[in-house]
Amino acid sequence: MIRFDQVTKRYADGTTAVDDLSFEVAEGELVTLVGPSGCGKTTTMMMVNRLIEPTSGRIFVDGEDIATIDPVRLRRRIGYVIQQVGLFPHRTILDNTATVPALIGWKKPKARARAAELLDLVGLDPKTYGGRYPEQLSGGQRQRVGVARALAADPPVLLMDEPFGAVDPVVREQLQDEFLRMQAAVRKTVLLVTHDIEEAVRLGDRIAVYGQGRIEQFDTPGAVLGKPATPYVAEFVGADRGLKRLSVTAVEAADLEQPAVVGIDESAAQAAARLRQEGARWAVVLDGQGDLHGWVGVDEVALAGAGGRVGELAHRMNAWVPVGAPLKQAFGVMLQHDAGWVAVLDGSRFLGVLTPAKLHEALRRSVDADALGVGRDEVDFDSVADA
């Protein structure tokens, strides 16, 4: 969808902002451009909508050389979100959002209907917020409106320049979550500029790590964190890149251990006898469909006597995550609940438990898989959990 072909931007004073840049962004892909201030990442992005013209080389959008397209017409085909948002203070939120559709000739009812649809998509009820003015919204809400406005004419390409940098960390994380949810629904081709490696890792399908005017590494977040291409990249992503990698490594069924299991309708006496025979100190409680109901300790079921039922003794399972959740989320739940493991669910169906040792093993498998260019299930090494 976006292709840079030997693009260079050199200013009159001799400064080279971007030097012989070549890379491609696939349709529906979200690529984050990350690096220190002055490295050329914003210049790269602004050349896509011709706010900055390259000195040499060519840029293609959807197969078309943008140098042959009228700049105004080009910009109306490309969504653009900036940190300061840039909403018109004298126009309502609904009219702000409908700006580009109106400019390209949409009838007012159609433009406003599209604006209402987009406000709802970014989590702002148009009935509540559509008639308000920018000054009546919080910084995070204004940023959501900026995203909605950029999407209003349904552009195939979205450019985002530090879009979440002007809000506090809690709101930033909420906006990132909302944007990822929205991107999963609309699948735009996105170039997102950030100086924050955590944000780049969390949002990007691939990351372009910039040095001075050049891309030092262009790869998946897992590969950048697991196998930095140069000493510069290793230093930029930080010595704690293993911890950052927890954010981009998903919990898989193959990572799990299988604990002792008892049925919700099983008698306490039978469950206690079986658990002691197995040497288990606790067990997961499941119903007949394999759905999680809680957990029990072997001493509790033993004390219940012959008349007790397991379901009456089960404790609520607070430490759990869905399969596919990041390892970071699982680790956080372990710490939050002071738990030695977390249950992993597919919907409500119990799949197994993730222990600290298995979490470590999953991380190691992920790093090795990226290094070898294979799937995690193809990595063969002595298990950390069994060592």
C-alpha cells in the first residue's frame, strides 16, 4: 500500500533528514516509526502526504506515484492525526468530525451520519458529545475525535504523528487499547510516529527503528526485542527488552501445565481420596462442559465429609487470563493476586495453568523462534520447567 523507493530528503543547509530510504507497508498493516528526536521519522511520514517533498526517490501509495497526484487531492485520501489534534474551536464535535467528507462533496446528512458512526466507533456517544465544542472535552476525548475525523472519509491510509503523546500515561494506555480495538475492525494501513519504544512495541505489526536518517531495523516487535540487528538497536530498545517482549508474546495452549481437576458435582470424600492419591494439594473445579468453576484445597474437601459436594466448597478463581493474552498480562495478574499460577481460559472453557517457569519457557521459545524463523512449537530445547 505504501512504498518508499530510495527516498532522500536533504535541506538547503546540507542537513540530510532521510537518506536513501526504501521500505514497504502492506495493506492493512500498522507500522510504527520509532527513534530519538531529529532522526527523520516525522519527515518520513510527512512525505507520504506531501507536506514535505523528497529531494530524490519516489513514494507510491496504492501503486500510484504520489508526485503525479495533486497534493490537496492526495491529502483528502489520507487520514492525518497529530498530537495537538487541531480541532476547530468554533465547530461542534460532530461538525469537526464531518470536515473532510464535507470538503470532498458529501451531502451534509451523509457527512454527519458518517461522523456519528465514527464517534461511536472511538467510544464517544454522538448523542452526548456530538453537540459539544472542543473546549468542553478532555484531552483524551479530543484525541479520540481527531482519530474519528481522520477516518471520516474512509481513507485507505492513516498517518499518525505522536497521536497519544499529549495525555497522561493512564489515558494514553486507554487510547492505545481503543485504537487497537478500532484497527482490528477497520484494518487501515497506518504509519504511526512515536519516540516511545513501549508504544511502538504495543501497537505495531512491524517496527522501523530509526538511527540518523536511516532505518536500522525493520521487523516485528518480537524480532526487534529478541534479536536487535545492531548495537544501536540493542541500546535503543533497552537492556530490559526481555520484559518489553512480554507485551508481544501471547499465551498459547502449548505453554500450559495441567493441574489436578475435580468435577463440580463430585463428592468431597471421593475428590479428597483421589487428590491425595495423586499427591495434589489443590485442584481446579470444572463443570460438565469443562467450564471453570473455581478451585479447592485437598484439606478442605477432606474435612467436608461424606455428605459434601465439591461445588459447595469451590473458591472463586480470580487469577485468570484468556488464551492469546500477552505474557505481560498474565505476569501482572500473578503479581496482583500473589498467585503461583494463572488459569488460562478459552471463553469460559478451562485450558490449563501458566506457571512462572512456563512463562519463562514461553518467552525463551518466542525469542528462539524469531531468531530461527520458525514457529514457537518448532523450537526444541530442554524445558525450563523440567530442569
